[in-house]
Amino acid sequence: MSTQEIPSQADFRERAKTNDVPIARLIGFEAEDIADGRATVVLAAGPQHANPMGTLHGGVLCDIADAAMGIAFASTLAQGESFTTVELKINFFRPVWQARLKAEGVVVRRGNTVGYVECNITDEQNRLVAKAASTCMVLRGQKASGR
């Protein structure tokens, strides 16, 4: 397998920074402040993101948390490595109708095969809207091919 088949860490960061990620375009979030083991995703939440009750759909919060945690974890990968999320948990603390949300993902523990990442989602008043956590598994060789 050639190394060209696996995007480099720099390629991934560049795609994230330029928001060249289909789900980011669909939902409308943007990645910011990507560093080793950290990433921030922002979203201007509005009526287009509402659930049937009129508040922000919880799946949108899951998406921005997953993106922030995934980008944070991906920033720790070596050349030839990829990853997959094997578990995601989220707690919702307050409803949102319209707000500028910030999801901050931080790698808490990066092992050789498994990592643990956390994310706080806050509104523009710095109130905690939700907290998420995920477990990620590092993929190498054939398992990383095509990811």
C-alpha cells in the first residue's frame, strides 16, 4: 500500500481548516484552532437546525461534538495512521434555539491503540450546553487504507 492512499495529518488539517468536509458544509459548522490534541468547531445554530419542538436538534450537538473530538484526535495521528470512533456519549444541559455554539475537543488520553477525548459545547455567553466524550481506535496498515 502506498502512503498516497492515506491522507497525511497535514492534508486532514488543511481540509478541516478550509471546511472541505461534506458534513461541515451540510450542517454549517467550521473548524477553528486545530492544534496537537485540541480542536474547536463553531456553529451558528438557528431555525434550520430545529427539532419538532423548535429547539436545536440533539443530533446537531452530537455532530459538532463528534467533529471537534475527531479533529482533535486526528491531530495526534502519525503518517500512515487513521482512526475510527468506537463510542460516543453526550449529555445535554440546556436547550438552544439560536446561538453561536463552540465545541472544544481535547484528547485526554492517547494510547497506542485507543484514545479518550472529551468535548464541552458552550454558547456565546460561555454557558455549558452539552458535554460529550468519545473513545477512538487508531487504525494502521490495511485497516487504515481508504479512510
